[in-house]
Amino acid sequence: MGRRHDNLVWAASLGLAAAGGYLIPSITAGVPLVRPLFGVRDRLARSPGAALTFDDGPHPEGTPAVLELLAQAHARATFFLAGEQVEQRPALAAEIVAAGHEVALHCHRHRSLLRLAPWQVRDDLQRATAVIGEAAGREPRFYRPPYGVLNSAALTIARHAGWETVLWRREGHDWEALLEPLQWLHLDHTIARGAIVIGIALMIGGLIWAAVALFGRIPTPDSRVPDFNT
């Protein structure tokens, strides 16, 4: 009985170690300093400006509103799309590309990767890639997981697919319904040069106020949102 107990302890220990290894990349969500160790990007390579990104769309009201504001600002952005939303609104994904913006991969269903087994992560990303590619007419080149939380499976799949994994340096907290428009994101003097900024989670309320707050301050001759890929 003692040997059996020892074997069970060893098996449990190995299982915990494997689980820990699987979840280790999730540390990149809260500790920006370790992101380069995992090949995760949160800054532009060369541009002195800030890159604007949007997650979770396309949204039937939010995405057109944001596209209009981007056009007014002569700015480009990267949209990390959810496959299940693209399935419902494929024309909006195509509209994003037609307007000169980048479409990127977020997920198919918006779920925390910490709850998914490797095969679930694989199936989700494969389905999302196919849906986004068909609707947008191009394959995604960039990847960002839901909530910005990675696991080993997602990182491995992204590397094998040739996607660059991208998080952010600042976010808008648009889900906080009590925020006043100009409290949403202080972009005037607080964004570090070269930072990648997550603008609006396009599935969440208050986004038009957030967009107005953002583009009321950003599009000036000296402070225009540059292309994410520069």
C-alpha cells in the first residue's frame, strides 16, 4: 500500500508539473517584462507613435462607428476578430479590409484559454482562421488570445502557423460603464512611444463614447495613430 501511495503521489506531482508548464505563458498577461522571453510583442518595432487595436468584433454597431472615426482621422488599426462574430457578419470583416485595416486572429469562441485543453485550443483557432480568411479574403498574420491570457498550446500553434502573438501596453476599460468619455483612455501624454494600445472591446457597451473620446484627442498633425505593422 505504501508503494502504491508513493506512485500516486508521484503521478499527481507530475500531473501538476505538466499543468504548471502548460499554464506558464499566462504570466505574460500581467508581467510585461517577461513577454519577450515568450516571443510576445507589445510594442512597435520602429514607429515612435502608438498602434491602435480592437478586439472581439465585428460588432453590428460598434465596428461601423469605429471605421468611420478611423477614416476621419486618416488612421489605420488592427482588428482582432472572433470567428463566431465573423460568421454572423462576414461583410463587416470584408469592410475592415477594404478600408485599409488589418484583420487579425482573436478566437472563434471567446473563452479563457486557461479552461481549454490543447485540442480545444487547436480546434478553436483552426475554425476561426478559416472563417476570418474566407470573409476577409486574407489569412490573419497576428494573434491575440481572449483576455490576453496565453497557454503553451496557443503559443505553439501560433508559432507553427507563423502568426505573431501580440498583447498591448494600455487598454481602455470600456467595460466599466461608469467611465466618463474623456476618462476612458488618456492618450494625449500618457502613452509611451511605440506602445500597442487596445482601444475598444467591440462587444461591450459604451464603445461609441469611447471612440469619440479617443479620436477627439488622437488625430492631430503630430499625433496620428500609425499603422500597427510599422
